[in-house]
Amino acid sequence: MKKIKLLVFGLLVVSFAQAQTLFVANNNPGAATGTNVFTGANAIRDAFTASVAGDIIYVVPSPTTYGSLSITRAITIFGVGIRPSKDLGAKSLVGLINIDADNVRLSGLVHNNQTSNEEIRLGWNSGSGNIDGITIENCRVKRILMTSTPAATVSNLMIRNNVITGTGSLATHILLNTTAAATVTNNIMIEGGSGAMVRALNATFTYNVFAHTGNENSFDAVDDCFFDHNIFYGIRVDIPTSSTGNSWTNNLSFGNTTNSFNIFNVTTNGNNDLAAPGSNVESVSGTNDPLFVNFPLTSDWNDSYDLALQGGSPALNVNGEDIGPSGGAVPFNFEGNLLPLIQSVTVPAVIPVGTDLPVTIKAKGN
């Protein structure tokens, strides 16, 4: 009887546009090679080298980081998500990612404290050039930064459905100092050390949660930004006196032990509440707990957390929408896996000669 070997990477290959090629990076020990499959310690870099603009790279889950990557052309990179199914047992771990190209999409990648320099840097090597059309989604990362000297400009930037944790004494976890049309939405941002969390110019922040256990600042400096339907959880919401032109609507603050640190600055330096005065839900003397299902005041992320809102939460249905990452048109998804993953492959033990091979494939995707 003829033996048949079935090779499965854990990815259900789907049809892409004709001009696109799918490459697989797999650094797991003993990973099988094949057409457009790259293995070993340099798997992700070798896959990128082989790709052309518009191609796709799938990063197979692994207990070992794939390391750093400099992206210099349009590419899409898919990992397995923030909190993949428990039976998968691994994540798509990466280190430092430099993006110096237009039309780049990163999805489902994870920083997991395996290297000391885990960041996503935008326009870091492009000098004063501009990059356009960047999407960072469904990732767990420490920091997302733009270079400031010399300044590059990032336009049409989308940061959505990420867990952004920071680390140590780093001053900023999101630094968007020269952006046009930047949207930061449905993210979980946790101050993982000391120092302010956000520095931004001309950015929109919606349906996020900003969290910390103590009196750390949410903001290093923010100018001409729009904040709507965000939850500020244990972290200060008062902004530096030099910050100007920001709008604050339908946000909720809770958990800071100093009442004045729970009050949004909407009356000075051009900062305002664009909705009816008083649209923000501010915590005074311990009121307005958002009542998450399982999300304690914290300085670190845990995959067991559940940020769904319980009944009676003051964040439910505020001016027609829930406040925080469960609100908006696309609520936060904890798995963050956009591609179908093969969960099981069933093949008969015996296949009679001359008959077809029946194979049952079970897959899951969002």
C-alpha cells in the first residue's frame, strides 16, 4: 500500500489576489521546508528577502522569537494573534520591527519580553521622508514609535485591537509626533513602568482603555488630538499645561486615588468638550467603576483578563455607544486571528487502492 504524507503548517491556505505570493516563516525545531517556506533562525528575514511588494508572510507560532525585521517595501505579515486558542500553545513572537515603506500591515504579532528592544518603529530610517498607509492590528507590543530627529511624517496610520504594555522607565508607549489621519482605536494600553504613556499630534483616540495602578500620567504631550469613548483606569487624565487644542467627549475616568487626577482638562489652552458640557464621566470619591468582568487595576497584561462590561456599568450606552474597547463598530477581539487556523486533520488509517482520499480539515478563524 502506498503511504501518503500530509504536510500541515497550521494555516488553511486561502485564495489571494493573483499578484500576491504567500510565504511561510517557521523557526520551530525540525520544521519542514517547501516551496516559499523558510525555516531556521532567519526565517522571517529570509521570507521578506524573497518577497516583493504586495506579498504576504505568515509567521507560524513558535516558542522562540523570530527576532528583528526591517520592512522596506509594501508587505502584509500575519501572526496567530494576541491570545490564540489554548490548544495552539504558542504565539508569533517577534522583536524590533522597523517600518520604512508605504502600505504595510502587521497583524497578530507578539512581543513577549524575549529581547530587550521590542518596538515597532515608524519611519525610523527614512529620514525626513514620508510613509503612508500603515496598519498595526491584533498585536501585543511594547511600544509604537516615530522618529523625531529628523522627523518623518506618517499618514493614514491605523492602530487597532492591540495590547500595548510598555516596559520599565520608558517615557512613551505611543509616540506619534508627526502624523496625518492617525487613528488609535479599540486598544488596551497598560503603563508597564513609569513615565507618561502617550505623546501625539493630530491623532484620534477612540474606544481604548488606558490603565495603571498608580499616579502615572496618561500623557507626555498631546496637541490637536480627539479623544472619544475611552476609559482611563487608575491613570491620570490631567494633561500637561503646554498641551493645546484637544477635544474630550464621552470618556470615563476611574480609580486614581487623587480626585483631581480624574478630571479632564477641557477649559484651558483650547482644550474642550465638543459634546454637551459634562459628556465625560469622571470619577470622584471612587464612583463610576466601569465594572469590567475581569480586569483589575494593573501594570501588566495577563491573558486571562476579560474587558467585557458587566450590567450596570456606567460605560454602557453612553450617548448611544459603550465606552472602552468593547464599543464601536468593531469591538476588541481577544484572539486577534484574521486567518483560518487548522485545528485538526482527519485521514483514514486505511485507503483502498483506486479510491479517493477523504480528508476532513477542521479550521477556525475570525
